[in-house]
Amino acid sequence: MMTALEKIINTIIYREQALASTQKHLCGHSLLLIINEINLSIVFIFGKNKVKIFHRHNRIADCTLTTTLTTLLKLYNYQEFIKLLHSEKLEVKGDLKIIEVFLATLALDGMEFDLGEHLSPWIGDIIAESISQFVCNRYKLMNYAIKRKKECLSQTIIEELRLSPGSLEMSWLIKEVEECLDILDIFDNRIRLLEIS
């Protein structure tokens, strides 16, 4: 998995000479990505001609990004990154510029990511397109399932709130229960008197 990810990122970052200034800025730096939900840490070490990806690294990373998987999937453009950063859904330590340049280099700002295009040089066009369509369909299905579950949950909460008794109904119920308890006490006392006599 790490090798495939490494190849894809290398293809994107080092694809054109036009990105030379970006490559130069990333060169020699490291980025640590921590995904809390799945307890995963990935270290990106940017070299002159390629990026290396590891699970762990002995050195302290120049930039550390801590987030959740759902938040990570929202990092499709710089504005979204800034919003998430201000909402404290992302925690960034170290050089913020590294993550900014990395996102910009991955062309998440204006370009749609085509998985098939990046996989085709290694596994062929047909298989790459099949994998791309499979991943895209799975993502859409997962997105739809999450959306439906959110809708069902919100409808259930609304229905429960609608059916829950109001403060007047609750005070009336408490009063009725207290009256029933008083009646039961009276009956209990009468039974005791009958048993004595």
C-alpha cells in the first residue's frame, strides 16, 4: 500500500518541470500525517527527485498534521483547509507552509484527481480505469450510506423530541402519580385496620 501511494504522489509532485519551485520548497523537508480514528501515522520525506513514505521515522518531522479520516477527505482545496484549521478539526505543528505547498502541489485546488490516470503507467489503462471506477463507485456508495444514516438519525431525534412530553404534561403526570400513591396509602391503612379488628 505504501509503495503504491509513494508512486502516485511521486507522479503527481514530480510530473512537470513547471513545479520546480514547489519541489524545491518541499525538498529536504518531512511531513508527518497522523489519522486518529484508525491510529495510523504516515511520514512523507521529500527528496530532490522523489518522495519516500514510511510508517515511522526517527527524526522529528518539520510539519505534523493530526486529524481524523473524515476531515482528511475534506482537504480538497486551500479554502477548506483554512476553514478546518480555524475550526480546530486539524492540528498542525511545525512549518505550516509545508502542508500548504503539499496540498497545492497535489493540485487539489482546481483539478479533479483521476486515479486511473496515475495508475495506468504501472498496471495498464484497462485495469487502472476499472480500479478507478470501482473506487469511485465505492466512495459514492459510502457517501450515500453515510448521508442516509445521518438523515435517519436526524429524523429519529426529531420524532423523539416531538413525542417527548412537555413540561405541563410532566407536571400533570407527577401530580396524578402522587394522587395514586395517596390513594394506595389510604387503602393500605384500611387493610391494616381490618386485620387488627
